[in-house]
Amino acid sequence: MLWRRARGLAWAGVVVAPVAEPLVNEQVLRGNYVFEQNCAVCHGRRGDGRGDMAEGMRPKPRKLTLGIFKFRSTPTGFLPTDDDLERTILRGLANSSMPTFAHLPARDVTAVVAFLKTLSPRWLHSENFAEPLSLPAEPEWLTDAAAAKPHQLAGQKLFAVQCAACHGTRADGQSSLATELVDLAEEPCPPTDLTSEALKAGAEPVDIFRVLLTGMDGTPMPSFRDGLSDEERWDLVAFLRSVRTH
Ligand code: HEC
Ligand code: HEC
């Protein structure tokens, strides 16, 4: 293996017997290579967000050294699961420069996830891990226009109270707060135009439901896990489906 030979060279003069490294280290090293080839140009080689292309990018490439993630299936404040990270990498993030990496071989995606988890000390502490929240099945009425109507109206009322201050009454991201919201790094973090076709967290009903449970850590988008019931969350999903422009 190349990296083993390279290390042998660094120890020039000393005869080193080949040692069987644990699988996880091989995966991290492979992941480091995949990261340098595909991700470092934006995220920086050490994941500090300062890649060559990062200058002027909005939103900025994430500082992966912070260990704070927006797109998770875990409760607010906790680290994402491997599946969450893979979903982000495979899908990319709409309305941002983060591209899709669906073309990477599956083992490279697994490896780059293993590498990502070495970039922040948050991954060393068990108190930062949590089981993913379970998502209820999509209600049958959601795809039946007539049956969904009362739910849309209920969702619209909830939206006016809980969401419009940031996302605007028409959910188009136009609100008086829009230009004032900032993220953890004090960078502008405008509220999403929820009528747009592509959403970062995914635009399927279940994706919107998940964001309402988890919130988007490091941004003003809060978790509504305690504030709303499952029924109310589906009503909001129904309303947002009705305002989407496609
Ligand atoms: C062309 C630039 C670019 C490249 C290349 C890129 N990213 Fe990103 N990435 C971004 C930007 C910009 C964001 C922030 C998007 C946001 O916060 O809305 C981001 C965010 C992320 C996040 C944060 C997700 C979360 O839940 O908060 C992860 C993880 C990530 N990228 C991993 C990767 C990996 C792994 C690769 C390589 C396989 C990669 N990125 C390549 C620009 C890039
Ligand atoms: C305090 C301001 C605030 C409130 C209140 C708020 N949001 Fe958000 N929301 C945001 C911001 C800011 C973002 C964008 C975060 C980003 O892209 O980094 C966001 C993102 C989202 C997203 C994800 C968009 C995507 O691209 O995937 C959804 C869905 C969403 N909000 C729905 C809602 C709903 C529904 C409510 C009310 C129950 C609500 N938000 C309340 C500020 C807010």
C-alpha cells in the first residue's frame, strides 16, 4: 500500500516489519485521500473551511472542524449519524455550492465519512452521540388533494404564528428579519424561500418533517420537536406542499 511505503521512507534507515493496521485506520487514510481529491478545494485540507475556492462563496463551505451539523436525524445539539453524512454527500446541498458526489464509489463515501469524523474533537465524546429520532409514516391524506385541504389551512395558520416571522407569511423568505439572521460563525444566514423547488435538506414530505424535529444546528432554524405535535408537523408539511412552485 502506498501510504505504508511512504511511512517506511520517512523512517529511512530503520527496518520496519510490516504491521497489520486496524481496518478503521486504513479507512481514515483512504478517506483523507478522497477528501483531498474532492472536498479540500472548498473545505480546506484540514476541514477548516478555507479551501482555494472558498473565497467569496455564500454560504461558506462548512468548517468541519466545528463538528456542528445542519442535516441530521438526531435531536438538536447532537452529532449526525453516518447515514446523515452520506445523504448530504450523495445528494449535495441545493442552493449552495456543495455538489452531489453520487458518482463516488460507495466505499469512498464510507471512507470520507470516517475521515470527516477525525476533524473535530466533538467526535471523541460519547455524550455528543444520540440515536436517530424515529419518523412516523406519512399520513395517507397527504397525497389526496381534497383530504389534504383542511390540513393545509391548519398548517397555514400554524405557519403564520410559528414560522412567518423568519420565512415570511407567504413562506418565500421575505421577512423583516431576513437580512438580519446570522449563523454560528456570524455569517449571514437568510431564511429559506420555502416555495423554491429544491431544498437543502430534501423536499420530500419526510425531509421537511425531519427538519422540523431536528432543527438546523448552528443556524437560527430551531427544532420544533417539543413545540409541535406530529399532527401539527404534518399540517405544516401539507401547507408547504401547497406553496411549492412546481
Ligand atoms: C464546491 C465547494 C464544495 C465542495 C467541493 C464540497 N463541499 Fe461540502 N459544503 C460546501 C458548502 C458551501 C457547504 C455549506 C452549505 C450550507 O451550509 O448550506 C458544505 C457543507 C458540507 C457539510 C455540512 C453538512 C451539514 O449537515 O451541516 C458536509 C458534511 C460536507 N459539506 C462534506 C463534504 C464532503 C465530504 C465533500 C467531498 C466529498 C464536500 N463537502 C465537497 C461546499 C463544498
Ligand atoms: C428564527 C427564525 C426561524 C424560524 C422561527 C423558523 N425558521 Fe425555518 N429556517 C430559518 C433559517 C435561517 C433557515 C435556513 C438555514 C440554512 O440554510 O442554513 C431555515 C430553514 C428551514 C427549512 C429547511 C430548508 C432547506 O433548504 O432544506 C425548512 C423546511 C424550514 N426552515 C421550515 C420552517 C418552518 C415550517 C417553521 C415554523 C414551524 C420555521 N422554519 C421556523 C429560520 C427560521
